Amino acid sequence: QKIFFQASNPGQFENDSDALWQRGHVPESIAYHGRVGINTDAPDEALVVCGNAKVMGRVMHPSDSRAKQNIREVDTNEQLRRITQMRLVEYDYKPEFASVMGIKDT
């Protein structure tokens, strides 16, 4: 069973065939097959939020320790040797990226 969700800005019209929202595989979930933008009409990633986001719960990420096992200490001397082999750089953001992302100090 599909759930249709539609929002329009003044002067923009959408039809039901454009709606790609549907119930997810997990209860109380909704799936959208495409990019989602909040406060933007041109998302360039799976989810783009232009503004502040408030999370009332956990944010899971692959680097989260709750997603890992067999965590162990490493030889710090070996790790320092590896760091000395890394290429370290400084950079400035491109102005067009900084302005879109709201970065003041590029």
C-alpha cells in the first residue's frame, strides 16, 4: 500500500505519478526512492538539510562503537610511523560551495 505525500511551492504543481513515498519494510517507517531536500529544492545527496537539525534519539554511523566488535589497542609507535607517511594538506573551500553551505571562514 502506497502513502502519497505531496508539497508544493506557489506556482509549482505536482501530480500523483511523481510521488515516490511508500510504507517501509519496518513498521512505522516511510521510504522514499530519490533525494530529499529540507529547505532546498536542489538536494545533491540522499538527504540535504539546509538549516539546523534537532535529533531526539540516537544517530547511528558506521564509525559508531556500538556497530563494532573486537575493538583492541594498537601499537602506538607503529601508528605514529604510519602517520609520518601520510600526506597532510591545507585547503580553502571554493566560494560557491562555502556560500551554499553557509561557511563563513573558507
